[in-house]
Amino acid sequence: MGYFSNGTEGCSYESKYCENCIHWVFDEREETKGCPVWDLHMDYNYGQDAKTGEILDVLIPRNEVGVSNEQCTMFIQVKSEGQTNF
């Protein structure tokens, strides 16, 4: 499960992965942004049980040592204008 020790670490992850992913959406009417994976982590990170913990571990895994977050498993890079490959 993704663990962010503070808001800065969470914002850094968002800007590296989330904001560059096709699942990241911005709702202009409500002026909100996000994706289902990020929402699950925000909603269940601290009150998780065995089931939610297992799911969160799969979505944003920790590295082998357990000290940082890996890329979200649902991450799909947004294709930039003129980009032909990833």
C-alpha cells in the first residue's frame, strides 16, 4: 500500500505519476481532480482491514525494502502531442 509520510511526499507522487496518467481526471464543474486508485488510498489508508490492505498493496506497491512507493500498477502514461512511443 502506498504510504506517504507527509503532504509533500504525496504531492510529489501525484505530480510524478498521477498527473501524467490517463486515469487522472479534472472535473471542471466541481473543480476536483483524481482517480479511483488515489481516492481509495485517501479513503482507506488509515482505517484499512485485511481486504483493503491487500488491494491497496497491489495498486501502489512499496519497494522491496519497504521505504518508498513504486509506480501505481494502473499507471498508463498520457501520450504527449507528437509522441509516437513511450
